[in-house]
Amino acid sequence: MNTSWRSASLVATAAAVLALTTACGQDGGPAAGSQNVGATAPAGGFGGSGSGTGTGSQIGAGSGNGYGADGQQGSAGAAKAAGRLAVSDNAELGKVLTDSAGMTLYRFDQDTAEPPKSNCDADCTKAWPPVPADDATAGAGIDKALLGEVTRADGTKQLTIAGWPAYRYAKDTKAGEISGQGVGGKWYAMAPNGKKASLADLPGLSVKKTELGDVVVDKNGMTVYRFLKDKAWPKSVSACTGACLEKWPAVAPVAANDTKGVKKKGLMGFTRPDGVKQMTVNCWPIYTFSGDKAPGDINGQGVGGTWYAVSPDGKPVGAPK
């Protein structure tokens, strides 16, 4: 009789321990390759205007005339020849296409490449001067067969790369600047092959050095954040629901072997009550910020006193003690 009681007690204790150790990220197996939820949602509510200390693109750049440059032209100049195109190595975006002066070239999501067509006219060209096709030549690392031209509505010839019309951004005033990256969710720096410039082959989660120190970034190089109102134990619970998720998209689960430099303990996914699958670091739910427009941006840091970048061990970077 005593033996049976002790056996039952040991079984119950083991079950309780198992429940505690598996509660965080109860799904266990992540859905590798999943996309962030609401990654293109507008940055409205749940954290003010989104101003912060980001690098790269600028929050609020889409104000003014609606094209991101308040109708003012910078040094790019609408008729400035491109000259010999070059490839620039950018820490945030990888390889970026530039003109002979080192100015970043951009593409517009509302344009088409097949057939080539520009849909940026009138006031739009004040913020985004089209790059003339005249005198444009391919430099090292650029396939000259990708260079072409399209006749604009005003009869001028615009440079195309793999069919995509090329532009400069009026707010870029120095070589290497990428302040047009992500403006309006439609403008992106060009890669040498005409595609959107981006860092290739990043793990699902990795670590990036920033002015805040080492922080976790997702597969697109975007900063990952924690919400101080969330819970990690006895199970992962997100307090960011509804419209909050539009502002702070949940990071989708990634496989543990698809991470680099991030603490493995508590690195798993869980299913939220709304059905969204979300990743955790040290059992804490993680998010990106819709106000970050380019890799390396940290505009979500400290928003509302509740949102902070995530350190490799899952702690909120710079949060009050």
C-alpha cells in the first residue's frame, strides 16, 4: 500500500515538472519558412508616432506631398546622367546599385518590368527623379544586358534595370545614403540585378551589432522586440492582440538550427489564442516593428516605455530595472 502511494506521488511530481518545462512554446516544432504576420501593416497606434533612433530610412518620410520628399529636389537632379553604374556594399542591404557619383538607385512597386512602365509622374518625380537612360553604362559586377530604357509619358527616356525603371531619391544628398529605402512601403533600393536589395542568406534569427549593443534580428535583418506586458512562464503569453499586431507583427516560428548567436534555451514557437504562431526567445514572445523600414532600424526601442530590442539571451535591451 505504501509502495503504491509513493509510486503515484513520483508519477505526479514528474508530470508536474514536465508540464512546466514544456509549457513555454507548447508547440515545440516551428513552421520553418513562415512569414511575419502583418509585416506590411501601417504603423498606427500602440506606440506613438514611431519616432526613434533608426538608421537608414526615416519614419514619416511619406508625409508632405505624399511621395516622401515634400516636393523638394535634392542633389540628385531630375536630368543628371547616370554615367558608369557601380555596385556598392551596404551594411544594411547588401549589394546596392548606384550611379557614377555613388547615389543609390531605387525602384517603385507600382511600376512594371514586363513590359517596362513608369507610374511615377508629375509631383512624384520631384521626390523621385527618374534616371536618364543617356550615357548609362554597366560597371564591374553589372550585367550590361540588363540595362534598357523606357519612354516616359513626357517623351523622355528613363533607364531600366531588368525592366524596372530606375530613380534617385531627392532626400539622398550624399553617396551611399539609402534614406529612400522602404518609403511608403513601395520604394526600395535596387540590387545590381534589378531586384530589391537585401541581405541574402540570413538565418531565421541572428545577432546584429547596433548602437544598443548586440540585438536579435529576423531573417530580413529587421530588429526584434519584446513587450514588457507579455509573460514567459509558466507558458508564453502575448499581451499584444488585435490592432497591436498591426503595429508590432509577431515573428513567425523558425527552426532552432536556423538561428545563429541566439540562446537556445526557450527558443521555440507557440500558438496564440488568435491562432497566430509566434516565435519566442527564452520563452518571451518576439515581434518586429512596422515603423522600422530598413535593416538596422531601431525605431521601436523604448516606445511607450514597454517595447525594447531583444538581446541574444532574450532580455529587453535598455529596459528599466
